Amino acid sequence: MKSIKYILFVPLLFLSLFYACTESDDFSGAPDLKLTFGRDTISFDTVFTTVGSSTQYFKIYNRNNKSLTIESIEIVNPQQSGFRMNIDGEPGTRITNVDILRKDSLFGFLQVTVDPLNANNPVLIRDSIRFVTNGNVQYVYLEAIGRDVHKWKGKTFSADTTLTATKPYLVYDSIRVDNGATLTIKEGVELYFHDKASVQVYGELDAQGLIRQPVIFRGDRLDYYNGNIPYDRVSGLWQGIVFHPQSYNNRLENVIVRNTVTGLKFLPSNTSNKKASLRNAIIHNASENVLTATDCDIDAVNCQLTNARMAVLDLDGGKYSFLHCTIANYYRFSPRFEQAVVLKDETGSMQQCDFINSIVYGSLSSELGINTSLTNYQFINCLIKNKEELSNSHFVSNYWNLDPKFVLTGTNQYYECDFSLQASSAAKDKANAAYSASAPNDLRGISRLSDSAPDIGCYEWYE
């Protein structure tokens, strides 16, 4: 009897499973059953013409108790907009008869390639995806900002050349300035560098922007890291600018360099010639050093030199001057172990290294790393973070371990930084006005001399 019971039970079990499956997978054409979407609008940030965007995704939900067949999924104007899609593994601009089971979902993936616009100004591009299900028409809206670019790969300048802000420049591989040539970059020029790209200067680089129209060197990633952090706040996206031994008389004024491996790298030279002058420059966010130099003559005024996994300044030998600079390190993407300012003299040729009315601060307990054999350096009227308050001929009238209270140092989830001063900053009204006469305006063009006591660093506090 027991065997007969089992024989009767097994067919009944399969029969019940069959009916359960057919009931759960029952497709409905009822017009009141609709799809829902994870996002009703999908936006792409700036997309360069002829260069495909990153991929964005969204989810398509069937929250009903019945399975549905989506009759068609179609990008409305793909030829004009350049959008393309992949729905659950099937690519195309129009896909038909897509099944979506009850209480289930599908993934949609989107990219866009923008045709040349023949314009410098960004253009907003819009389209939509039309879904037809049981006679219901639903839309997911698409938008992207398109920009034309000059696209370069392995660009070499062998003669004097001037770049103007007609359109941004997208650089693959490198830009090379040959010995004997000068590359002049005018105000408002934007240069975007692809992974591992760099600027190699053997001649002269003369980048002179304006306060409101700086020259910008940055990475070409315009999407988001980990979903919500703009790649523009991430380091290591391109190599940086390298100044070779035979390169002299370089000038960077009203310039922003960010997202690099090493921001500015000055290879061993001769201090009998000026290597570079930096004015109103922001060099920010490097996965190695912000500025590295060996045996060079460099002066910097009103410069923000900030955030590196290693040292912000790594100086060996040479001749240097930093007036009204903010040198700060709050690098957040990995642990850091080097001080913000590292001074050494492995070549035995350090002639001068002066820091005046400048801030040296950061997230470590000490932000000065100075080789004990060094003699030709001075910190005058600076605000410095260091475990030990140093008192000797190298340190004159400095302020130790007082919080400059920068506006933002990347502690929030979006890694935002703003090294201007809060009203309660310890750097306020503490600069030596006699030295400030050589830098009467701050990095933003705000007058320092309107107050009897200017502020230390590259930013003057104002209401």
C-alpha cells in the first residue's frame, strides 16, 4: 500500500507545480497594468563630441501580480540625439516583445555619442525612451550636455604656438613642447587629459589665464566615482606636467592643475636660470606629489598647493620662494605618511628656500619634514602645524598649531575642498603687511591692503 501511495503522490505533486507555474507566469493584457521605473530622467554630464560617454543604468519594474509583455521599447530620435541602449542584454534603438515576469525587473543600460556641434558652448541634448505595454505609452527621459573638442593624440609643438579658447582640448597620450619652442596658452583654455596622458615641456610653457578665466588642466572623466563623487575630485586621472632639464622661463598664472599623479614635476636643472614662476595657481589633488623639484629656481605667489597622497611639496636642492601660499594636505583617498612640506638637500645645492606669510597645515600631527643638514631656509610669519614649535634662526615670527579653519577639507562624503578661510580662522589679520605689498591682491583678486592686517595664506577672508 505504501508504494501505491507514493505512485499516486508524485504525479499529483508535478501537476500542482505545473498549475502553480502557469498561474504565476500568466501574462495579462489588462490596460491598467503598467511598468514603473527606477528613474524617470537619466542625465549625463558633459559628453565630448565623437567620444562615447560612460554607461548609465536604470531599472524597469513590473510590480504587478501578472506577467507582462512589453510590446516595444524605442529611443524616439536616436539618429539626432546619439543615445543607444541595451535592455537586459539585447542592444538596439528599438526592441520588441520583451517579457517581464510578475514582481520582477529588467536592467537598461544607456550610452550616448554626440556628433560635432561646431560650437564652444555646451549644448543640451534631449531624447526619450518610449515603452508600450498593453496599449499604455510610458516614457523615460534622456538628457546630456554635449561639447565640441579639439582631439589630440601625441601632439608635438616644434615652433612657437598659441592656444586660444575656441573649444576645449582633449588629449590622449601627451603634449610635447620641443626645446626652442614656446607654447602659449591664453585665458579660458580648458585641457582635458585621458588616462596616462601628460604634458612634457622641453621648451617653454607660458600659461596665462585671468582670474575669472583661468587656464585649466584636468582629467577627462566627467562622470561619477562610486555613484556620487564627481571624478573631478579624484586624483591620479592623468600624469601631470613635467618640465625637463633644458626647460626654463616657464610661467603659470591664473592656472588650475588637478586630478594628477604628480601635478608639477621639475627635473634637475641649473639655478642660474629661472625655472618657473607661479602666480595665482591652484595645483590640487595628486596621487603622488603636488610639486616636485630638484635643483631649480622657482617662485610662487598666491598659490594653493593642496592634497597629495605623498608630499605636497618635495624640494631637493635649488632656490625657492613661496609668498602668501596655502600649502595644505587633507588627502582622503588613502592613508598618508609624508608631511605636506618635505625639504632635503641630497644634491648639496640648496641655496635658498623661503616661506613667507604662508600656511603649512594638514591632517597629520606634523606637516614639516626638513632634513637636519639643511641650512639655507626660512619660515617667516607663517601658520604651521608641527608637533614641536621650532625656535631658531630658520623660524621667525611664526604661529604654531593654530587652526586655519578652511571652509571644506574633504571630510564630507563628496570629498569637497575649499581652502578659503572661515571668519574664525587663526590666519586672519596675522600676515606681515610689509611682505604683502609684493602681493597686494589674493588668488581671487581681493585686495589685501584694504585692511591694516592682511591674512596669512593665498586667500583673504571677506564678508
